[in-house]
Amino acid sequence: MNSRRTTAAALLLAAFMLVSAACGDGGSKTQTDTAAGTSTPPASSNAGSTGTSADASKSKPSETPAASTNGQNQATGTPGELKQTAQTDTKSGAKQNASSSGKTGDVQVVANPADIAVLVNKTNKLPDSYKPQDLVDPNVPFTFKEKLEKRKMRKEAAAALEKLFEAAKKDNLPLAGVSAYRSHETQKTVYERYVKKDGEAAANKYSAKPGHSEHETGLAIDVAGSSGKCAAEDCFGATKEAKWLAEHAADYGFIIRYPEGKESITGYQYEPWHLRYVGVDTAKAIVKQGVTLEEYAKNAVPVTKPKS
């Protein structure tokens, strides 16, 4: 009996120890999964779902951008990193373009001052050292006899002006030049004289600061009738010569640069005597559209309220 009881007791003890061991592994696994931030899939989950979760978990570290962005980002082939690199490159390009244009506050220095269609106004200025390299004296009459720099224009504009003057003469409306090219220093003197005479606010309505004057491009000229009457004065707008210019200037590549009713865009008062050479195609397009050079350029900043 004792032997049988001893055997039975030993069997019961062994069974009890097996049950206890099984319960201990289950509890330990649950605690470890919870600490790792994962959960045991429900009994109904299939193998595909489990595989997807595991793949997603492995990909997370590579989706997070490194602290420092470098050329290794593209090598990973991760979409998020490629997108970030593209954005960085775009910003760098924009910054480089801004630097090359010489942008400074509300005023930017034009990148190509020798361009025939260059836009020069209160928000776009010429480089201080710029001087056209192809200045010549057009073979046309002026309201003065002296050989001054204000006779000069760039070669292409001068040739076009000669044709325009010849056409006006054939229509019995002979013209005369009043003022064409001005150097940076001359424009500075002119502007300061007007400021002293009328005050800065008034001067800014009809005179440009040095660097901002179209006369410095060698592509602009003020004209009048051959008698010089109403030269650079408001009364010129009512003359036959002014009306002829408004109708025919574009045929020779010129525009009335500061048209009536566009003062808030150009920044200057109406000047029917101020011609600007831009080339025949551009001039005709501007006249056809009824716009200013600012509006035609489209990327210009309209001058609505000149600060100075």
C-alpha cells in the first residue's frame, strides 16, 4: 500500500508542476509584447495580415529622415526622402535666382540692362555702372544745336528714330528731339534739381531717381514739334504731332511709355512726348492690347503708391 501511495503521490506532484510551468510562459509572453508596443493578432487574423504588419514595422526606421540631409537620402530610394530633397533643391534654386537678380527690398537691379525690352521703373533699376556700349547720334533735328550727350541713342533705336522722323515729315508733321540719353550722373543732377525746385513728392511724379530713368538705357527720347513749342509740357498732348505719334510710333518700334490713365501702374504722370524703343513686334503688341510695358511684362510690380 505504501508503495502504491508513494507512486500515486509522485504522479500527482509531477502533473501539478507541468500545469504551473505552462501558465508561467503565457503570462511572460503577454507582458513582453505589451512592453514592445505590439499586440497578439486576433484568432481570426490570417497569415497575410500578419506578414503586412511585420513588413510595415520594418520599414518605419527608413521612412524617418535623417537629422542631416545629404546625398545619401536619394540612395535609400524612400519616397518621403526623395520628396524632401526635391523641396530643398527648389528652395536653393529660388534663392540663387533672387541673388542673381540683385533683389533688394522693394527694388531690384535688372539682370540684363542691355535688353531692348528692359523694364526700368521705380521698382526696377539699372546697375549704377551701366552705360550702353553702342551709343550714336541719330541723324534727326533737335531743339538745340550743341553736340551734347542727350543727342545720343543706342544704334538700333537711333536707326528706328530716323525712320519715324522721316515718316512724320512726309505727313507734314516734322519732329525734333528734345532729350535722349542721360548718364547716371546727369540723371542724378536732373532729379536733384527738380526736387530742389518742386519738392521730392512732386518731383517723383515726373522725374526718375538715378538708375531708374529710361533715358539711361539709351532707348528713350523726349520729342516735340519742329518748332519746339510745348516741348516736354502738358500742352504737347493736344498737338497734331502728339496724335500722329500715338497712331504711328509703334510702326517703328516705339511706344508712348507713360500713357494717360495708367499713372498708378507706371508711377509717372502722362507724358505724350516720351517715346521708348522696344522693337516693332513688342510695340505693336503693347498698343494692340492697350497696356503699359509693366502690364506687358506681367512679372513686374505695379507702382501704385510710390514711397518716394
